[in-house]
Amino acid sequence: MKNNNNYLEYKGYIGDIKYSANDKCFYGRVIGLPKEVGITYEGESAKELYQDFKDGVNDYLDFCTENNIKPHKSNGALINIQLPIKVSRNLDKQAESSGKTVSAIVGELIASQYQYTR
């Protein structure tokens, strides 16, 4: 298991790690994928979390193979930033209405600030 305490990695897919005190379990999602892909996972222990993460990635890859679909990959560099809740909510709303990911919007904003084109 590749793990930097905040992320999981498997077959080139990167997933975040969160904890729900209410549910007393860990959970997360594979990052850098379109919303329609939405690989999520959970577990009561780190071992269960990682196994569910791997199962989710494998299920997605199996589905793509069975349906002759090119799988999406987690893309880009990982940066972990903490935003004020209002900024985060506005980004989520903008992502939802535009059909883009929050990562794509932030990437575009950073690229425009530094006059970088992809």
C-alpha cells in the first residue's frame, strides 16, 4: 500500500482519506476523475479502507474492459490546500454547474494566473 498518511495509491489511481466521527469509519474517493466515474470506498480500519479502495479501482477497470471503454486515470499533481468553507462551497457549486471537477477549475485558475497553457 502506497500511503502518505493522507492518500492511497493503487494502479495509478489516487484516493483521499477522511474520517467520519459520526459513523466511526474511514471513507474516501478516487481523485482526479470525472464526476460520472465516482469511485468511493469506506472501511472501519485502514486495512478495510485500502481493500475497498482496491476493489473499487478493480471493479471500475473490469467494467471498462467488459464494455470496451478506455478508463480514466487520476491525473495531475496532488496538492492539499485548505480553503475557507464559503470558497469551497462556491467551488463545488461552480464545478457542478459547469460539469467540471473542482481540480479542473483550480488548475485553470492557477494556469491563468501564471499565464500557463496546457
